[in-house]
Amino acid sequence: MRLIDADRLTELIEKIVPQSALELGYLYQIREYIKQMPTVEPQEWISVKDRLPEKSQNCWVTLEYIGSGKRELMELRYYSERKKFNDEKYLKMQGYKFIAWQPITEPSPYKGE
């Protein structure tokens, strides 16, 4: 599945749909279909200075390369029993600093209509 910006999609449709279709109410129907699509709330980043995950889980992690200050995004597993991300020691030896994380949430199954 790919997340999209529903408001931006509606704007683009309004620009390309012919006036005749607008008059027939097709745009209204399209807007209603878009409103019925599931939504996903954006996750907030959590600084590693504030806290680490409470349980073992996969996370998105923002790393900063100390030499250049360039930031990168990686998917890493956090192990609560070790209080470490996988490859953490290796990444630190390579000059990366852990900045922030957020859990990778699993989508809930479709419940039907």
C-alpha cells in the first residue's frame, strides 16, 4: 500500500477533470470515495536522549554521520533485553550517531463494511 495526500489528489483531479464531468457531479463522487479511504496518522520522532523503545521491535532510526552531519534513515531492530539496536556498535564505530527513532507500526487488518 502507498500513502498519498488526499487533499493534493483532490486538487489535481479538479484541475484535470473536464467541466462537463464536474457539472454531472463526478467530482463530488470522487471526493466522497477519497474521504472513505483509510487514514494513517503520522508518527512522531522520539529523541534517543528522551527514551528508547520499551519492548523489542522494528523501528525507523535517524542516524547522523558525525564527519559531515548528513542524516540517514535506517530500519533497525531494537532489543529491549540488551537495550540496543541491531548493528548499533558497528554503526557507532563507522561514525554514526543515533538521533531519534519511531516504531514501525503494523497496519490493522481490513474489517469489512
